[in-house]
Amino acid sequence: MLQLLAGNIPISETKDATKLLHNTNKEVADAIPESVGIENNEDWRKRSLVDKNEYVLKKNLFTDVCFIVGEEKKRFQAIKSILSVGSPVFATMLSERWSSDESEIEIPDVKPDAFYELLRFIYCEKAELRCDAWPILYAAIKYDVEALKNKCIDFLKKSLSSANVCFRLMKAKFLGETELIDACSLLLAEEATSAISLCSKSDDTHTLSHKECFLDLDIETICFILEMKHLKIEEVSLFQALLGWAKVECLRQDLDASIENMKSVLKQALSLIRFRLMSPKEFTEVVSASGILSTEEELSIYVYLNSKPRPENLRPVPRFPKSIQLLVFYEPTQKIFRTEAKLLDTVAELYPIISTKLTYGAGASLMSPRPYISWYHENIELIESCPLLDYGIDNESLIIIRLRAFVPTCDFQKENQLQLTPPIPDPFPLRADFTFRLNQN
């Protein structure tokens, strides 16, 4: 051959050698089984490295190991060296078999489709991710393919919604993926009403079919949600969702949805419901009517809800900063108006807000100084340092502001370090016979 290239062989012999070389290549090509699928002109070798590797995977070329995957026992052939480069777990697994005659490895806990996407990513860094990317994420975590794991997590984070966030939170907790847990928790905190309560109301006869919502969670995830510091949902709605979950859980455990069985499945979660955040009406119509709590437990909560002000040491922490609309009646001018407040606002914090509502002329306030006025709700005088929550004040609650029956003395002023100014005269005369009754209905 070297002589041929050097030109030291006669032309007639050169033609014979060329013919011989051509025949030899043809014989080698013909010897390759057609099942291998190599094109005769071998165009696949001219492609990019990524495309060549994908072609090799699809056509099962040069394989030296076989995997039996999933319950279906589907066979996948691969190249040990490529797998060892792409996964440290495969490298360890396959290195122990270098000298072994065994060439088949069973993998029962991975779905076949997910395993193929794992191989495809190791071969050519491609993976087809769909809505159900969890099996692929599980395979990526199991075989420590970090790039594929991150790709799956990014895909799942981008496709999060109120409809799937609860179920994905449970999956993320099962896999121990902190980044995904945090992303689910962040969305759930803001979308809790639609993610939790609407799921429970959408199908009162929820079957055991795969719906991927709040009703399909395990008790550990339920407790995780109830322990979250921030959750934008009314407590009574959260309790109703929990009752719906308990009924479905009884079905899953082949139990009758009786009160006792529901209590049993809710044992871990029930103490995490903040019943004291409910109004007396909500507690009576929903919680008490359900029969979930004992008589002693109900009595304890009723005593708290009907205390004015409520004991500070038993005050529950609201799950979110709830805004409410108050109806305020300023008795000196007989003006009534609405204003916005938060449940944890104190009466003292309401003063500047209401003062801006009572202005006349060039913006001067009609509001008398704080020492000259008293605040009332349901005929109970409010303590300025107590939050509205302690008096059971909620949306459309009426607060009445009255002038005090005394004028603070100099000693009172000195003791409380008050800088008092004479109150602005009321532009409207007081009506002594004016009474205002709350419509209890």
C-alpha cells in the first residue's frame, strides 16, 4: 500500500490494488447485519457528535450491557463506557461487573420511558420532558445525573400552578428536593385558597382516580402545609378542605367515613387547625356541626371566642395579614364611613387612619385628640393597646367613637406625657337623643 502511495508500482498493478481495496470494503460492509441499520454510505458518521451518539443509542450499536427495566421488564442496550462517563453510579455499578460474564442488569423501580430519557441524556444531553417529569427526575437522582436533575426541576418549577402545586409539593418532599419544595411552598402560600379549598369543592364525590390535588396528599404533606407560617386562606375554608380530605382518606383505607374514622385519620393534623381564628358563627355552623371536636374542646374555644378582650396568651397567629373593611361612626359629628384595617392593628394604630377621613376646610381634622375620645364595639370599650382580633372585629364590624365624659387633668397629662390642645369645635350640633343599634342579623 505504501508503494502504491509512493508511486513505485506500475499503473496496471495500481488498478488491480484499487479494485481489491474496493472489494474488501464492500465485503466488510456486507458482513454487517442489516438489523444494525447502518447506512451503506455511513452518512451518520458525518453528523455532529451529539447526533452520532443519539444514532448509536437508537440503533443499539456497539453495546456491551443490557438493562431489564420496570415491571414491564423492557430491555435497553447501552455502552458501559458512555454510561460510566455520564453517571458516577453507573461507573461504580458497571466497574464491579467488568470481569463478570453477566451482561443483564435488572432495574425494577424505574419506568422504561424514564430510563430511556436518562440514557438519551447521558448519550447526547437531550431529554423530552412532559407534564409527568417525576419518573425522569427520580431516575436522574438515583443515578446522580446532576444536569438532568436540574433540567427536570426547572421544568417542574416553570409549570407550577394552583392546580398542581399541592401534589408536586408531596412529590418534592418524597424526593427530598429542597429547591422544589421551596418553590411549591412559595406559590402555595399565595394561592392557597384556589389550590386547597377549590380542589375540595370541585368534586364532593372524589374517587380514588389520580387527580393530583389536595385530596390526594398523604398526612405528612397535610401537616407540612398546616405548619407553614404563611398561608393565604381563611381558617374555616382550610378546615372544610381537611374534612373533605378525611373522607377520601377513609375510602383509600377501606373505612367508612364515620366521625370516629375521620377523627382517626386526622389525628396528626387536627391540632394544627387554628380554630380561634374563626368567628363564633363560622365555628358553630361548620366545626361544631361536624362533630369532630369533643364537647370539652368546643367549650374551651367558645369561651375564648366570646371573651372581650380575648386572652393574649391564647391569641393565635393569623396565617396571613388579613385586611378588613370597618364601618366607623364618629358620634360627635354623626359621620359614618368605611376604612381599611388589618386584624392585628391596634386601636392606637387606627387613630391616624381615621383622622385623615375626618377633615374639613384646608385639611384640618375634625378628630378630637386621643385622650378625649373612647372607642366602642358592641357596647364594649376598646383598649388602645389591644389588636382588633382580640375583640372579634372582622369585615363590616361597626366601631363607634365617642367623646369622653371628662377632660384630662394636668396630672393626667403629666403622667402620660401628653401634649393636649383644645378640641376643634364640632361644626354640627350633637343630637342627645341619637341612638345607633347594630343589626345582629
